Amino acid sequence: MPQGQPTSVPDDGLTTRQRRNRALVVVHTGEMKGKSTAAFGLALRAWHQGWPIGVFQFVKSAKWKVGEESALRALGRVHEQTGEGGPVAWHKMGEGWSWIQRPGSEADHAADALEGWEQVKRDLAAQTYSFYVLDEFTYPVKWGWVDVDDVVRTLQERPGTQHVVITGRDADPRLVEAADLVVEMTKVKHPMDAGQKGQRGIEW
Amino acid sequence: MPQGQPTSVPDDGLTTRQRRNRALVVVHTGEMKGKSTAAFGLALRAWHQGWPIGVFQFVKSAKWKVGEESALRALGRVHEQTGEGGPVAWHKMGEGWSWIQRPGSEADHAADALEGWEQVKRDLAAQTYSFYVLDEFTYPVKWGWVDVDDVVRTLQERPGTQHVVITGRDADPRLVEAADLVVEMTKVKHPMDAGQKGQRGIEW
């Protein structure tokens, strides 16, 4: 298949999306922390719909998201026990991806990020989840570890009804172009400006 | 007590806040829907900390938040059953506030909003919760139903360690001034621009 837009998808991507009930690609970007927080807030809606949720955290240290992880894993257990809501799978690059048996690639962040993306591609092809959070995914794209054209093409060609939320600063313009919904979290005022350190329950 | 800043609180509010481990007033404003979503995402962290959470929805029709409500109520039940996380209380103006036995005030939104705020004041004074979401609270403030000076003074003088997140467009400048953290959700691109209607799992 040639690079760029395949001929079967219109330039604006709208017709295909509308045909399949418009599963959305959402990008949360900008300088503020609300990007991931809002993505996990969206996941609450997905959970309520009973949609299978897959979270992929593209960060080496994921300590800042322990609250969201704990809560969404608890919701996943609620689903297992009562049938309410949807199942939740949580994958962390920071601890070595869950589907990899070898924890030996610690040193190679680029390879780890690419492996995460390859798994996302496999899951999108298999329609494993209905709602994906690719947390901090803009960075491996920005750093060239993951090919942005591959990302855009994969998102445009994904089958079925699979929503994908991507977070992180400095979203690649091609990613913004390919997204249906882009929200920029802008700082108006932040306590760290006044020397305040991050604190329990708010920052993580 | 005179209007405005009481003499016991410094103009920037910082010293008092730092003295009490800086419980934060957070405002999510701007034109995009991520405001509430990010607030409920923050609530996940609060839940994980075991903090009692109080949500007050200052909207007549709260249909757009059923996913968040359902998920957070489920987390509240997890707390009740296992002790994990914190308790969750969810109050809706749209159904008549839960602490009011008379559902007769349907027609008077201003009185309903003020009654909601008065309950928030009582709960802040009693330190009922550690994490408050005052969802869409900027509107009753904007429309003059709730006195902004009263809000600012109450927030500044609240006892203990109580985080308060306020969402909604057009946050009053005095509210922004009083807040520790202000995030503006800015639209970069929205599918409704292309005539797309709100959809299940994303918009509600």
C-alpha cells in the first residue's frame, strides 16, 4: 500500500467515519496535566457503555497515574463480578508491557514504545477493545520512535467501532489533522508556578 | 464580617493554603466538554487516596454525565464492600437535591442553585468531603444566583484539607483569581463542527 492516504478513504476521513457510526480519534494535547485526566474521565463513560477498554501507557515511569489505574482496575473488577460496565485492560511500558515475557529491554525506550504501538495495531486489527487510551503517545511519535504516517494510516483504516484517545504535549500536526476531536489543555494558573510541589491526590 | 478579603487571609491566599498542605481550588473552564470529564478524572485519584468525594451537579438536566455518575457510584460501592478507595456521594440539582424532601421547586432554578451552594457551604464547614466537584457551578455564579464574593470567601476560609474543583464556561474573574489551578479547555477541532451529533459513550 502506498504511503499517505489510501484511495479508499476520503481526504477528510469523514465519510468512512460516518458510515461506521463515527468512532472517534481524540487528541488531548497542550501544556497542562488535564490531558490524561480527561482521557481517563472519558474512559468512565466508555466503561458505563460496557465497552472493553484498553489503556496503553507510553511512559517509562507511570507513577503519576496510580490513582486512575487503581480506579479503572477496580471498575474492571466490578464488571467481572457483576457484569456492570465493561472490562478494563491496563498496559504499562514502565513495567515492561504485560504481553512481553522478557523484561530485558529496559534500556531501549524506542524499541519498547514501538512494541507498544505494534500491539495497539494488533488489537485494532482484532477489534480487541472499543475504547483505547494511548497515554503520552505523542512523545514516541514526536521522537520518531513510531512512524506518524503509520499511526495515521492505521487509525484511518481501523475496522469496526473503535474510539482512540491519544494524550501528550506537542501532538504531531499530522496526528491533529487525522483526529476528529482535538482539545488543548491550556494553563491559566498553576500552583507549581508559586513553587508548590506536586501533591498526593491531585498530581497522582 | 466585611465583604472581600478578611484580614486573617493574605491577598494571594498562599500562606494559609501552604499551612494546611495546600488543599486546592481548581477551575476547569473554557469552551470544551473536557472540563467536567477532567474533573471526574481527578476524582479517580481522590478515590484512590481514600478521600470522601462529594459531587454537586448544578445543572437541571444531567443526562450528559450518566457514565461518570455510574462509574463513580460503582467505585463508591467498591469502597463500601471492600474498603478500597473512598466513599462517593453524588448530588444532582436536576432531580432535586438529594437532601431536600420537597420536589416542588422545579420551576425556580435560581433557588435550587442557591440551595445547592448552601449545602456545599454546610459540607465545607463540617468537612464532610475531602474532594468536591461543583459541576457547572460557574453558571449560577455568572447568572448572579450565587454571590461570587460569598463563594470566594467561603473557599478561602474553608477549614481543613478540602480540595474543590469547579467546572463550567465563563468562570468569573474573581473565581479565577481565587483559584490555585485554572485549566482552560480549548477547542482545536470538534466533530460537531462537521454536523456530527453527540454520541453515546463520548458525549455522555
